[in-house]
Amino acid sequence: MYGKVCIVTGCSSGIGREVALSLASMGAHVVMACRNVEKAEQVRKELLQELEQMRYFKSFLILY
């Protein structure tokens, strides 16, 4: 999925949020299509934090 652009609806919770996280972790550029901008911004920050933790964890596994 690296480099692909994916539009995901319903990203502010549930399956849509998990799909956005999964696609982003595979290197896709994710466009979050949400109705509530404030909630979407909060979820975006959370997803970025989770992705950063995933990268650290993957690096840790590779090193050891």
C-alpha cells in the first residue's frame, strides 16, 4: 500500500478508525473523510501517536 492514496469514511471511530490506522501503517496516504472536524482532528493526533509507537516497536523487533 506504500504510496497509495486511500480515502476512508467514518474515521472518527470504530472500523473506519482502525482501517485508517492499518492503511497508514502500511505506508498509504490516508484521507480522513469525517463529518465532525474537531473529532477528526483529535483522532488524527491519536493515530499519529499510535503510528509512532508502532514504528518504534517494529524497530525494536528488528534490532533484537
